[in-house]
Amino acid sequence: MLETLRPVTTTIVPRAGNGAPRPAAGTGWRELPTLPAVLFRFLGLVADRSATNEQLADVIWTDPALLSRALSVVNASPAYRNLPVGHLRAAIASLGRERLRHLAYTTPLLRSVEPMRMGFHAATFWERALLCATASESLARQAGLPTPAQYYLAGLFHDIGYLRVLQEKPAELRAVIERWSAEPSDLLQMETEAFGLDHCRQGLELAAQLQLPVWLRAPIGEHHRATCDSDPLTRITCIASAFCSYKGIDFFPSRTFSPAVRERQMKAIIRGLLPELPDGSDSEILAVTKETVAPVRNWISGMLVELQPGG
């Protein structure tokens, strides 16, 4: 449908000395934190001898922290030099149970699990990341874009800046949520005033420190500023992020518009960022995306019982 969109590079990460930015020695984060319940669930699966390596890789595929650790391990192996993104999940499975167990044991836990506002916890980050990843992949497939897994990864990692804020400045994030809820305005400006850097800039710093793929930098840094001239990865990620907000999966409360108004706004975002679309296709794209994410959201709903404090 959108064959005129320009594809982007599909290898994982340039290796050191080949153009990849490196953090200064002894500074920055080495790993992303994950939720305790996510990590404990994964370790329980590792301990289940009937679980396959492919099943372990499937769980890793749902969590930004575990996936960033696995990506680092895969990229460190000469056997996987310049591995195409579409082969990444199989490469993770091939690491074997013991290496995956070690990967989990060396992944830090998110310290702050206090509610950000009524009904919204740190688990909201995980839920939003997974739904955005699923929506991004669905949108890429509908658009006929190559390497849908690349769009999945962009959706999964696009908001990693919030992980740093949740870990280091949860009170400040809570204050921003309360301020924005009372008087919605420029969110990124509010965050800059409260955190020093908004979550997009925080995410870019983390991406460089963790040596995430260079092609992830644009969707991480620009998903709030995408235009019709942005690269396809950024545009699709922006639409998927807006879709999560449209479905009510966000730290920030949705404004009290009717469902019909929110749907019109969502369709306008699709048309604005994908002007190549034939007239009227925004309705079909939105319907298919809803259908695609529905089973994932149902699975997440069950998982959230375990993820919530006291669950």
C-alpha cells in the first residue's frame, strides 16, 4: 500500500569502531531495569525444563530491558556480525538456556513500583511498550514495508527515557502527570523543566549508552515531533504511540472527548503522517490495527494481575 515509503537500514548495531557511539568510560547506564514480576516470570520459565529456548526468546521479545540485554549479547558475538533484524529472535534462542539465565540474573530491577496516578503503575510502561510494538509491526505489515520486526523494536524501545525517569525521578514524574492532568500543554517542555531533559532526550542518551541500533535513534528522539517528511520508522512509531493513547494506555489521562471524537483524531493522525495512503484507507488501517492488538491486550490484561503491586 505504501511502497513509496523509503525503507531503512535493517542490520542490528554497528560494532565498536564502525560508527557506533560509545558512552564515556564509567558513566551512564549499562542496562535497562525491568519490573520484578516480569523478571521473576521469566526466571520461572527458565527453571521449567519443558520450556524451549524459543519460548524463552518469545518472553524476552516482550520486554525492553531483557531484549536490550539479549541484543548486546548477540551483537558481541562474531557469529552474528551484521545480523538482519528479522533473524534476531532466532539468534536469541540460539544463545541457550544457561546464557539466557545469566542474562536475566544480570538485569536490574526497577526500584519504583509506586502508582504514578490512580490505576496507573510502572507496569503501564511495559504494557504501553508492548502494545506500541505490536501496533507498529501491524502498521508496517499493512503498509507493505520491509522488515516489520524493525518497526516492532522501534515501538518497544521508543519510550525508554521513561524508564530512567521511573528509576531516578519517580516523584518528579508524578508531579508532571498531575500538572499536565490539571492543565494540558507542552508535555516535553514540562518534562524538561522537571527532569532537565524530556523523555525523548533521555531515551536518546540511553540508546547511545546501551549502543542500541543507530536506526532506533530517530523514533526514540522524534516520535513526538514526527511530520509527513520524517522517515517511515519515525512516522509509524508516532502513529502507534498515538494509538496506545487513543486506547487509553498511557501515564497521562486521556482527555474527556467522546469515543467518536478520539477516533476522528486518530484517523487524522494516520492521514497526516501517511499522506501516501489512498483516500478512505485510514478507517481500514485503524480497524485492522485494533484487531491485531486485541489478543495481545487480552494477554497483557492477564499478566497485569501479576505485575501490579500485591498482585
